[in-house]
Amino acid sequence: MRDPREALAAARRAAASGSPAGPVQADEGLGAFSASPESARRLAEWAIIEPERGHVYSTRRYGRPITAVKLLLVRLLRQYIGQMSAQQSRFNAQVAAHVLRLEERVAELERVAQPSGERSEQSSGERSEPPAE
């Protein structure tokens, strides 16, 4: 698609069909969270921040000296980065726990509402029929 109008038309078709279009799929990100144990485990993993020194590098022309400077900064700011990461990880863990509790509450409410909904349909159906003699 080179024309914005084509992209708009494709987005409208995707929205009308209810399926995601493009590179972002339904199983990516937090929006795809479901109540399965696997997704709960993934949510807990995402909550904890663990900075890795292996991800500190530069691919520029003078990458080696830039990487050395970055590693020096990481070393000098280690205490600050550690405190900030711990604080953010605690917050993320609390949010993840709250989301899991909300999922459990919703599941419980759905279990409670389901039988009463079936009962009301059965009782309304019984009322409409005349009693058999």
C-alpha cells in the first residue's frame, strides 16, 4: 500500500471483520492477556526488569569506543539504575498481581451469573406453558 486511502480502506475492512491486520497480531503485547496459566506466567516475567550488560553496545562507525563509554556509564550509574529498576519492578509486579486478581474476580462473577441466567431462561419458559393436567 502506497496510498493513505488504501491503508484507510484496509484498516476499515479489518475493523469490520474483527480481525487484526498488518504486522501486529492478536497474540502480541499485554492486550492479548488471557486467563490461562501460560499467560499469567508471561505477565509475571514481563513485570520484572532485569537490565543486561550484553544489550549495551553500539553498531556505529566508532562502535567500540562508544560501547566502552556506555559500559562506563552503566558502571558509574549502577546503584541508581538498580534502585530505579527495583522500584519499577515492584510497581509492575503489583500491577500484574492486581490484573490476575481482577481476572479471578471476573471468572468468579461469570460462574455465578451463568447458572442464574440459565435458570431465568428455564423459569420463563415454564411460565409460558400452561400446566399439564
